[in-house]
Amino acid sequence: MESWRRNPLTFWVFALPPSLWLALFFLAPLALVWVMSFGEKVGLIDIVIAWRLDNYMRALDPLYLQIFLKSFWFAGLTTVFCLIVGFLVAIAITFAPPRRRPLLLMLVMLPFWTNLLIRTYALIAVFRTKGFVNDGLAVLWGGGSSLLQWAGLGDLQLLGAEFEPLQLLYNNFAVVAGLVYVHLPFMVLPLYAALDRMDRSFIEASLDLGAGHLRTFVSVVIPLAMPGIVSGVIITFVPALGSFLTPDLLGGTDSQMIANVIERQFKSANDWPFGAALSFLLMYVTFFAIALRALWAGRGRAGVRA
Amino acid sequence: MTTPKTGGVSRRKFLVGMGAVAAGLKFAPGSVFAAEDKKLNFYNWDTYIGENTLGDFKSATGIDVTMDLFADNDELFAKFKGGNPGYDVIVPTNDFVERMITAGMLMPLDHGKIPNIENVDPTFRDAAFDPGRKYSLPYMWGTIGIGYRKSKADGVPDDWKWILDSDQYAGKIALMGDGTTMIQMAMKYLGYPLNESDPGRIREAEALLTKQKPNVKVFADDNGQDLLLSGEVDICMEWNGDILQIMEEDDDIGYVVPRQGGLLWQDCLCVPTGAPHPENAHAFINFILDAEAGAEIADFIQYATPNMAARKLLPAEYNSNPAIFPPQEVIERCEVATYNGTEYTRAVDEAWTRIMAA
């Protein structure tokens, strides 16, 4: 820190480009949307900034609050499933032989090399009535059925008269499954980073001192991994909350999330100010989550000092 | 960006992300005073031009065409809202032609530079959404109707009732994900005009769709034909061209415009305000309205062309296909969507949000 003060020039050479980038491509567009959220649509393309709260009042209508709630529910479920699965994956990678770890980490990141839309369409091919899951189950059913036939139990029709494909697509299950699939890497990476930094001797100490595996996990591993958990939860929950492609493509007739409504405001409904207000309500939630994170980090530091 | 195929080639295939690709392109700012470069930027639907059309146009005129794709009219409109990003020719549907004229987004056409207007069917030479066709010329037209699997349907489902007000095909129905179109089709079923904007009647249409929702499997994002082809649904509301394309792959698929009539659409060739190459744009529109070029396009994409000279060059199986050219008495009961103002847009969007949230 001291050296920056002594060399202000060096400091500005390094700090200016990212600051400009941030101002130009993040703060400025965001400010634009924020201003627009107080605007009013006049005619087809013109927006007058009236500095009125009408759009926010409209967004607080029970209709939209209910959709917000549903989006929180979907994003929350997604985060919980990601946390459970992600923790297991992160632990597995941490305890894998060091030679294997880069490969395992790459497998986690590999899906990012394919566009989200393509991955979502691939999920459709997996989940649909004549998709891979149902085809696989149908083969198993056929095998089981002929086995029963062979065993002389065919007439009982223990597995049903014919194979009933599972309805995996176009419902809320598909939306949450798709969101978990898409967001899992966001959870695994910070968890891995936290677990990898963890001092293994704490675990050994805990086991040596008589704590069981479960107790060690709950009282030692989880607290040490907490920064990773908090980061993972935030960077999973926030984008999941704003998803619109997944509910659009995988969802059924009642899978609408708030981002679908926002998307429509910028397209078919052509009401950008209202769309801006809805997005900013989401933004406030995001800011709140990040503030919580900062609070947590602050408490952590205070704890160390004490 | 294109999407992986789950079925036939679809014109209005879902192309989210396309915008990102198009937005990444840079257009050289053409000087107004210099003669135009031999270039043209064409913004079109996917799978909506002949295989050799752009190459033939280049051999005929030396003009290089760059074609970008859009997925729906809303995307097109949103893209132009902040000013023309550099396109010379675009293909909006009739109600968006009207919207864009209202918003001053289209350039008047110089009919003197498009002699092939002579080839256009006289009934298409004028339009309520563009009186005198000052801003738009017809490219293709068609209908929205019902696509169905013949072996699973009880006769020909030639009534909107089967998908909007019946549990006969419960769980096997795909409707469209576009709220405006859904409300408009509900209006046709209820016996009202397609563009009905009375709030009470919009509520009536909303109640009808909300009631039918449990029987509907999905509000498809323009991939109803894929769902029908893969057996996910047995009956769906779709654009005729999308169903036609899968009818070629599967004999068990049929298409019918219900007896109440449906929506008649017309995609139009327009030059957006601020086009960098307006001269080339006129030459291109003229080329498309040419008999041979028009026939090649219609033969490839299998949509109804308003180009009479092109139709003369095409075989009987195209010209007498009822899924391309529905019977005259059905067409007479179909209506064209108009731009119904911002209040209508908001009322319909709110109704649709409620339907989806119900």
C-alpha cells in the first residue's frame, strides 16, 4: 500500500484503464437504465423522464410480487441443490490425487465452452418424452419385463402393461434441473478454492481428538469453507434469479420467472421504463446480497484480529 | 448463431443470441456523397431466402449481400429503436410495418426503381397497413392454424375449440408463446374480430386461455413444429410454413386453418430509415420480385408468394397445396393483425403475464 502512495503515477497507469472500463461499460449503462426506470413511455419509441415512481408502483402489484416470489423460490432451490452437489464435487476434487486435479477442474469448466442455448437444447434432447432418459428407461423396462416373463411372472404385469415415459420436460422440475445444471460450476469453483486452501491438519486434529466424521465435517470443514460457501451461494443465486432462457425453453405453462416478464417489456410489450424498473428491483436485491457478503467478510476480519 | 435441429428446418426458429452476433458486426459508415459501394446489408428471418438467391443477385449486379438473421419482429423492432444499426433491407411482418411507419423507421420506396412490381398479385398491391404500399412490398404471406398428427386426431381438427376450449387432447397441446397472437386467436374463437381491443373482451379471452392452461403442455417458443414432429404433442398452433416443412418429413402431419378463420400475415420487404445503400436496396427488392428469383425462393422455403410471375414457373403441387394456399372461403374469414396502439399492447401484455402466472 505504501509504495502506491509513493508512486502515484504507477498507481494511475494501472488503475485508470479498469476504472474507465468499469465506468463506461458498467456504471454508465446501469445509470441509463436506472434513469429510464423513472421514465414514461410516450408513443412508440420516445421515453420521457418524468422522475415519477409509477413504474415501481406498478411493479409492486401483487401480480408481479407473486412472480418475484416464484423466481426467488426457483433460484433458492437451485442454490440449495447446487450447494449440496457442488460441495460433494469440490470435496472429491480436493481429495483427488494432485495429478488428477487439473483434469477434474477442467471437466467442471468444460460446459462453458458451449453456448448456454446449445446446452439448453441438449437438455431438451435428454429430457423429452422420446429423449435419452426415457429411451434408457424404456430399454430397462423391456429387460425387466422379459426377465419377469421368463421367471413366469409375466401375467402379473408387475411393471405395468406398457412403459410409461416420465414427463421430465415442460414443467417446474425441468426449470430447476436446467438451472442447477447451468449454475453448478459457479458453485464448485469457489468451494474448491476455499477447500483447497484449508489446512488439512485441522481435520486430522479433529479426528485425533475424537470427533466423528460428521462432527468434523459440520464443526471444522464447513466453518473453514464458509467464505467459499457465501461466494458460491451469491454467484449462483443472483444469475439464477435473472434467468429467462431456461424457463422459456424448459418450462411449462406456469414456469414464468420475473426475467421473462422483463424480457417481454423490452420486446413485445415495448415498455422499456417498466422493464427498467423491474430490473432495478432485481438489482437492489443483488446489491443487498453483495452488502451481506461484505458484512460477512468484515466480521471475518474482525474475528481474526480479535 | 443457429440452434441444433430437433426436427425440420424452421423459419422462426428460436435464435436468442443472434442479436449478439449481429451487434458484434461493424458496418462501414457509407459516405452519402460518393457512389454506393457494391454492398448490401440484409436483415432477414432464418431459412427465408433461396439457396442461390444472394449469389445470383451478386452475379447480376455485382453487389455483395451480407445477411444477418433475426428471430422475431420484437427483436427486429428493439434493434431499430435506437436507430438503424446499418441495414438496407429488412423483412418485418405487416403489423410491424405499420408500427415502424408510425415510428418513422421506414424510408418511402421509389416504385419507379422497382419495375417488377408488375409481377405482384393485384390484391397485394395495396394494403390497409401501408396504403399505396409506399413503404413496403410483399415478400411472402401465410396463415396461423392448427398442425396435428393425423393418426392421433379425431378427424380433421378444423376448429379452434380443439386447442383453446377442450380437454380432448389434454397434455398433448402446444400453443404459442406470444401473448398477442394467443389473445388474437382466442378472439377468433370467441367470434370477435382478430384485433378486438375492448378491455372486457380481452378479459374474456384471458379467462378462456387461463381455463385451458391445465390441458396445455407448453406455450412453445416457435418450436411447436418440432414438438409435433418428435411426438411430444399431437396438436399445436403454428405458422403454416413451419408445419409444411415437417409435413415433408412425416406423412402423418396435417395442417388446417380452423373454420372460424385465423391470422393472415404478410412479411414485407422494406428499406429502413438511414440505410447506407438505398439504391442497392431498391435493386435487391426488384430482383426478389423477379419471376425466376421469386420462384427459386418460394420453391425452396415453401411459403405462399404474392409474385404471380413466379407462381407460373412453379409446379402444381406448390400452387394447389392447401397448406400453402388455403381454400378461398377460409382465407376470407382470416384477418390481418394491425398495430393497435400502446394501450392495447400494455393490456395484452398484462393479460398474458396473468395467464402465465395463473
